[in-house]
Amino acid sequence: MRLLDRYILKEFLVPFFYCIMAFSMLFVVMDLFTNLDEILESDVANADVGIYYLCKLSQAIEYLIPISLLLATLYCLAQLTRHHELIAMRAGGQSLLRIILP
């Protein structure tokens, strides 16, 4: 893997991880507030609630990944543009297809 590929991938994966975590937490908190009265009435153990939300999160991941990909891509491109790194890559002879490949 080329150095440029590793750099772009690192610059993308950090915001992607943060977006996935933020949207996952937001999803769990919203669902928890919606179903909190039912959870408290049924006197369920905390481990069971955790397993429930882990299974529910696996269903919601199909909605969370595209949103996170979009926001992470926009953030990554904005950061690369802010520091003129895209211009430096293009001036170094890299094509746009090669830059977006990772």
C-alpha cells in the first residue's frame, strides 16, 4: 500500500469511526427514551437491555453506514482542501481517480 493511500485512508477512517459511534449512540438514546417506560415496567436486567440494543443496532447499521460514509467523506475532503493537500496531490501528478481510490 502506498504512502498516499495510507494517509488518505487514515484521514477518512477517523471521522468515519466518530460518525458511526455518534449516530449509534444517538439511535440508542432515542430508542431508549421511547421505550424507557416499558423497560422499567418489565424489570429487565441491564445485560438483557444491552443485548437487546446490540441486536437492534445490527438492524439499524444499514441506515447508519451510508449517513456516516457521506459525512466522513465530506469532512475528509473539507480538511484536505483546507490545508491545500488536494492541490498538492494534483500538482504531484496524481489523478483524481487515484486520489479517491482509497
